[in-house]
Amino acid sequence: MATKYITRIAALAATLLSAAACIYPFEVELSHNGEWPLVVEGDILIGDISTVSLSHVRPFNADPNEYQAFTAKGYIEGEDGTRITGESMLSSSVLSSSWNPSANSEAALTFDTTPIQGNQRYRLHLTTLDTQGHELNTYESDWLDPCPAPTIDGLTYSHHPEYNELWIGLSMHCNGSHYFRWTYDEDWEYHSDVYTNLEYKSKTREVDYYDWGTPNLYYCWKSAKSSQIDIFSTVNQTEDRFEELAFHRIPLGDKRLQILYRIQVHLDAISEKAYDYWYNIKQGSEGQGSIFSPTPSQMASNVHCITDADVQVVGYLNLSARSSATMYYDNAVNHFYVPGRLAERDDQKVALARKDSLAYWYAHGYLPFDLVYEDLSPEPSHSLWTPKYCIDCRLQGGTKTRPEDWPNGDH
């Protein structure tokens, strides 16, 4: 049995307590001789690929020499004897935490659960391993009852100028389930504030047109995943459906709406106990809980360490079939996007540059976007420059990599 001590810790970014960028302190037992408390994130998805990500809760002042890197192996077991072995994901492929997208899990397993059906219970078995492959501890979830899959009837959007927002609505049939959690993936195409087909040639110290085949810096694509804990209940609702539930809002001046925006919504039915768990986590992470609210260490997990009963687990698994739907917003059709204006700062003013000052403007973070000719001269006398973040769309967080399934444009 590992020696225990009690310490007050703050959950690090890798744990689920960092939702909404909050640091939430709580009391937890930490093991000196074994593993730190394991955080289990994921669900068993019927008819889909399931991913279970693993990380550890650690105190900020923990001695790095006490922390033990680990990997994991495991399988999903069905009541009929079905066994689906998990595949370990490389660290570079481990998914970001849905509670904190900036934090990566330490290990993850994927399971091909596309063949399983929703007519029996399943449970998860995990074993953590050190870097030499020696087993550390073994974990097992409770048997999980399947939740009836909801049906997404459609996604819609509506223009609300009084709020200066675009509202995205979800219509669904609950199909007997009463508790739900949703996540979403967003992709959008946008452009920079200023277009240019010019560049500064450092070798010749001249402004000239782009070389053939050079990608422009005007169009970019960007992606994001939901990072909040989004849950809702229909227990107090008489109907078994929702009509255009406004679950997501985007300011009309947001770059996501500038050209083409796509949202993919994933809706899972969850058990009542899973809902209670996520509700308490959400309340705590958003600072809405009271001093009497349970802390994560007080909330029962349905994953347990079976080799050492004193080792704590944080997290709650669910068994469900996921429903997904996709919606596009095309600003060329609706024109709801409200372009913003550049802040009027000295460093954002357009510079009129002579040939002998081109190197100066380039060194100060400006790029050329137009040529100025005087008196019908065949050669430009000046060039117009502006800060490169007005020209290079990548400086707004996007990339020049166009999604393979993106439906429009040849940029």
C-alpha cells in the first residue's frame, strides 16, 4: 500500500478543472510511492471511434523527480465477451483536453468501437505502464448502460442585429434520453485587411510582384474546438424534442463570419450520474458553486483502481451513440458580417516609401501593397506599405492550408 499524505493542490492545465481558464483548488490524496491521481477523459461511442485520454493531477510544487512518465494499454469489454483492444497514440497525436484545449494529455488510447451495438453494457480496462513497460496500476470502469441516441433534426442560424450576433440553433428529438452533452468543431475561411501581390526583394532591395506560384497572404483558414463543458437536461420539459435551441452565438464582427464558416456539432446522450458529475465540474470551473459544492475529489468516479484502492481517479465515462450534424454560413449570400476598422494607431498608418527607404520599412515590420506612379512614368516613384499583420492573414492565427473538404474557392 502506498504511503499517503494530504496536500492542497491546484489542478494543472492538463486536468479537467482548468475549464474556462480557472484554477480551482481542492483537497486530494496524493501517492508518494505510486501514481498521482489519474484523470480519465473520454467516452465509449457506439458505432464510432472512441478515444480515452489520460493525464495526472499534480501539485504546482511537486518535485519533478517524483513524477513518473507513463504510457497505457487497455481494452473495452462487452457483456457478451466482446473485447476491443486499444491502440496507443503517439504523444504528438494525443488530443487536447476538451476542458482546456491548450493542455495535452500525457497518454491516450483509441478503440475501434464502430461494430458495437447499443443493446448491452460495456466497461473499460486500463493499465498504466512506466517508460520501460513495467505495469504500474490497473483500472476498471463500472459496467456502463447504453444511453438512447438523440436525433439531430437540423442546424439553423438566425440574424440578431439587436444583439450584434449570429445565433446557431439546434433542433433535435431526445428519443427517451434526458441528459445531454455537446461539443463542436469550427472551421472558417477569412482574409487579411489588405491584399497585395507585391513583395520586397531583399537581394535587389526593390519592390516587385510575387514570383509565379507564390501563395498570396490574403486568404487563410482556421479551426477551433469547443472548450466549455456544454450540458443540458430535459427532465422538466414535457416534449421529447427541442426546436432551434440557441446553443452557440457569434458576434457579427467576428472573422469567422467573414467568408465561409462551418460548424460540426456532436451530441451525446449521457447518464444522470454523468450529468451530475459534469454539472458540478461546470459550476466549480465557472466559479458558480458555493462553499458547500462538492470538489472533484469528493465526486465519485465510475473508474476505479483495482490494484490499489487508495489511488484516486478523477473523471466519468459514458456509453452512448453520438449524433452529428454540419452547418455552413456563407457571407456572400447573407452579408451579416460587420467589418471592423483598424485601430487608429501611428504604427498602422500607411507609409509612402521611397526606394532608398524600403529596407527601413521592411525592418520595422511593414510590407508593400501598392505602387505609386507619377507623371505617366513607366517606373514607380514610391510604394505604399502597411504593417504586415494587416497583410499576412497567418498572423491572425490561421494557416494557408485549405481543408481538403472545403467547398469553395481556389485560393
